[in-house]
Amino acid sequence: MYTSGAYFILSIIIALTISFAITYLIYKRKRSEKNSNLQKWLFGIRWLAVALVILVLFNPSIEITSTSEQKPLLYFLEDNSASIENLTDSSELLYFQKELSDVKKQLNTKYNIKTLYFDGDVYDTVNTKYKGAVTDIGRALNAVLQSKDQTVNDVVLVSDGNYNQGENPIFLSNVLPYRLYAIALGDTVSKLSVYFQNLYNNHIGYTNEQIPVEANIRYEKLPKDTVVNVQVLSGNKVLKASQVKLLKGTRRTNFNTHFNSKAKGIQKFTIRIESINESARSFYIDVKEQKQKVLILYHSVHPDIGLIKRALSQSNRFEPVMIQANEFKQQISDYSLIILHQIPSGQFAEDRWFAEAMTLQIPTWVILGAQTDLSTFNQGQNALQLTNFNGQYDEAGIYFNNSFTWFNTEFTDNFDALSWPPLRVPFATYEFKKGTSLFNQSLMGINSDRPAWLFVDQPYRYAILTGTGIWKWGIYDYRISGNHNRLYDLIYKTVRFLSLNKPKKRLQLHVEPIYESVEPIEIEAVWYNKNYQQDNSLSGNITLKDSANKEYIFAFVPFKNKYKIQAGLLPAGKYIYKASVKSDEEVFSDEGQFVVSEKDLEKNNYNANTDLLRKVAGKEQFIYYKDVKRLVSLLDKGDSQQIIIKTDTKLADLIDEKLLLFIIIVLFAIEWAIRKYNGQL
């Protein structure tokens, strides 16, 4: 409660008036001619004490103002990535750390010093120096930019200038509202060298296809145009050899190649440059026998079909085959998954494929439309029945079913149901008998329980999309994001879920075959109870064992109705895993293997990038680490360290002032003591 000055003064006047009246009535009865002066003193003490009590009962708020001086804040951003140790002599690095510590102590008289350490993230403290696997200078600059410290005066960046993640620090430095200084670590002398700077490859390949790999080759101090041999190896076997010409006066070139692998499973490959200093990088690919063929049978040409085909063609897991149903002459059993667009249609030549797919329990995605024969559809499956259909259709929006947990998709991230175009769905009575819906229908802005996109998991997997029009979603997706990534992910995840149509184990882990060493590993686990419902009521754990038989044990963490296992960063290598949950009756388990591929980006840096540091800080504010003591004079020259006077004003309730309560007690105690001493009690 805010109390104005006028109200506070009025409270004092009222308290003194009431107190005077109360005290007068008390002492009127005790008036004594013997010691009138003493009576006056006692009257005054009682008057003041009672007035203070009444004032406390009124409890007005008082405004308290305090001022303090603050030194300006000086940030040190220190690079903690592995390249610092790789590029700087160890003895010189130790000497620099001592010199920097002395400089900070000297500056501490004028500044409040705050140090942040960074690699791929930003830290207040570090346990081990120079072990970061990536460098993100932009994140460190953003940490200062987004800090709540109002007194930031200057920032000192201590780095070798090499970054391999995040925003370009040059752009960020232009928007910093304070002066930036840079101290360059590392070797600035360019050496004759040829090496791989970056490597790009898919994590999945196929034995019957060429496997692509792309590399950025960086080179320094070439005396002339040079031809180097680049090889792709599996073990000691050369799978592909090429020659690359490196031009004098340039510093990098891109190299693309393809190779075949007959070995299946997770395979380790090496790409190697035979040059002055031999450089090699290893990578892993999960080589499969062939892509899964997905048969798309359609009644008539429709834009939805083309969208689905494009989405699946972009994946490296599925090969879509699109054929009009009445022209299909093959065996559907040759395909691992079938998409039926507006089939069954009431024509025997087409409906037979729907009946055969259901009989053979082939994973199937059925898309209903204006040409679908709903009577045949109802007879062929038992998940959804559409009755009382009179040939009319609704324009139905969709909304996400929050209880759907069978898989995650980018499509539902920040999903705004009202914005997406409607589907054209049959106007009928919907009887949803089994399965679960990813989306339900929204009719005239009112959410209904009619499914729009549903999945069935037992005894085999199939999906039903109850309307046409997802091609409109593609247009909308592109309009709001500039691509079709969200919609393509939804289609891919739908087909991938259906394709995993194996006999269901009660415990299933979703593990990627290959992870990067700089990528925190997160594994998802699902346990099904006797009713084949997802359940996370049991405790469980996973044991990882590396090639040296070192074990890592992680507990299952319940999440929604599933589990998550957060293993964090793991050293590069092959891992065998075994997971289990235990009930009172039995133990359920799942096992397999995966690979953590080494991605040591810091080893790709052969020299300090002083050009970047000069552009970030400016030529006048750039220092080489051997001249770190010059930072003090540069900061003094900047003449920007100003003492900051901080004024704090706050409101406090009078009843909270302990000193006032103490004064009231003392006043009553003095009055009591005087009266007792003079025999007036």
C-alpha cells in the first residue's frame, strides 16, 4: 500500500491527539501537588508512547531512499575449447593464465570483474580447462547481451578466433552496446598444411546405391598448384580413390564423391588425404540392404498423392512407387507398406487390393475421399465405422489430440489449429472403435470427437486419414515457413510408424543407429502393459557397454506415459545396450547397439583466426596474448570506467520497523520505573 506524505502527517496528528486525550484522562486522576514537574515528565512519556502505539496501528507506509556507489562491470569471455590447448604452447599458456590473473587483480580496483567460460555453451565456472568439443563465440556474446546486468562497461574476449557453431560473432559485435576488446590465443604463423575442415555424410546408406560424402578441404601456404590423392577406405580396403587439384593462392575447396559398400550394418569408413601432412577423418554409416518400397495406389489423380510421394522421396529410408489401382498388375506382398488413396472405390479391380492388404495384415494407410466406397471400407476393417452417409461432405478443421504419444512430429510444435486449411471429410456418423487419433475434427470452430487422422496398433498397424486436402496444408506450410519440412515430417513419421510392424515386444527402445560425439544422447523407451497400453509405472534402467567393457548405467525417467533416458555426451565408439523393466511377475528387456561417431571439430583448426578477432574488436582493441598486460592501459585510454551512483527507493510498513517497537517498549519501561521508584504505582 502506498502512503502519501500528507496522509503520514495526518496520521501523526491524529495519533498525538488521541494519545493526548487518553493520557490526560489517566493522569487527571493522579494529579499531585507534591511533584508537579515529575507528573509532567511522566505525562509526556506516556503521551509519546501511546501516540507511537496508535501510529503503528494505523501502519502507514514510509518511503526509504538509499544510495550506493558501484564500480562498472567488466566481462571476461574465455574460450574453453580444445583448440586453445592444441594451438598454444603449453608453457606459454600457463604463463598467460598467470599474467591474466594478475591483470584481473589490477583491474579489480576500478571494475567489478565477471568471468564467463564458453565452448558450445556458457559457464560461470569450469572443472577442466580447454576440453570443449565445439566453439560458439556468438553464444558467449549473446550471454552478455541478454544479461540483466545494467552496469556492463566493457567486454574482453579471450579466444583463438576459431568458431564452428552458432552465429557469426562479427555480426553480433556490431550490435553490442559496449566496447569489445580481444586477446588472441594460439599460433598465428601459417604452416604448410592440407586437412579436412568439415565432413558431410548421411547416417544411412544402401548396398545397392552409391553412398555420397562431401568434404571441405582447407590448405595453407601452398608453394604451387598441388594435386593430392583422396581415398575412401573401409578398414585397409580402398573403396574409392580420386585426385583433387589445390590451387595456389586459394585456401579451400569442396570435394564430393560416391562409393559402394557391400557390408551391411553400422560400418566405419575413413576418408584420407595423402599429402605433405596426411589428414584423415572417420565417419559411420548404417548400411542397409535396400530402401523400403512403399506402394501408393490411387483411384484417380489427386494433388495429395504428389505431396505424399515428394515427402517420402526426400527421406533416405523409403522408396515410393505410385501406380493407378486399376493398372496395378504386381503382388502387393512385394511391398512393405501400402498407401490407398480413395480406395476402396466400389470397383472390384481396385477394392481387391484393399481386401488383400487387410487380409495379409500389410501395414496400410487408407485415405478417404469423394470416390471412397464407405460400405466396403466399413466391412474391411474394425477401427472406424462411418454410417448414415448421404453423399454430403464437411469442411473440417483439425485439432491436435494431446493424449497422442505414439510418436512425435515437428508438425505439432506450436500448432495453431485454426490457421490450417480444412479437410474435406464425409458427413456421417463416426463410430471410433479402436486405435488412437493424432488429430480430431473441428466443425465450425467446435472441437468434436470425430477422428481426422487415426492409428491402429493391434493386431497390426494401419492408419486412416478421413479426408482429402493435405495438399492445401503444403501450400500453407510453405507460406508460413518457406518450406514443407513440418508437413513432410508428419508424413514421414506416419509411414515410419506403420513400417515398424514387427511382433510387439512389451519393452521397446527408440535408439538412433549413430550419434555424434558432440550431441547429448537422449533415448526414448516404451513399455506396454497386459492390455498393450503404454505404461510407465515400473522402474527400469539401461546399461551401456563400450568396446573396452566399461559400463554406463542410466535410470528410466518417466515422461508422459513413456520413459526418457538422458545419457548426455558419450565418448566416441561402439556401444551395446541392454534395457529392462521389472514387474512382480517378469522382467521385460530390449537390447541392441549404436555408435557414437567422433566429431572433433577443434582438431580442424591449425591456426588462430586473428582476422576475425580484429574485425570483432577493432584494430586498436586487439591484443596478442603475450602482450596481455597492455589491456590495462587500453582500458584506461578508453576512459569509459565511470563510478555508477545507484539510488534505491522502497516503501516499508511502519509496523515492520523494529527500532520503533523498541522505542515504545523503552518509553513504557521508563515510565513504569519512575513511577515505581516514586511510589506512584
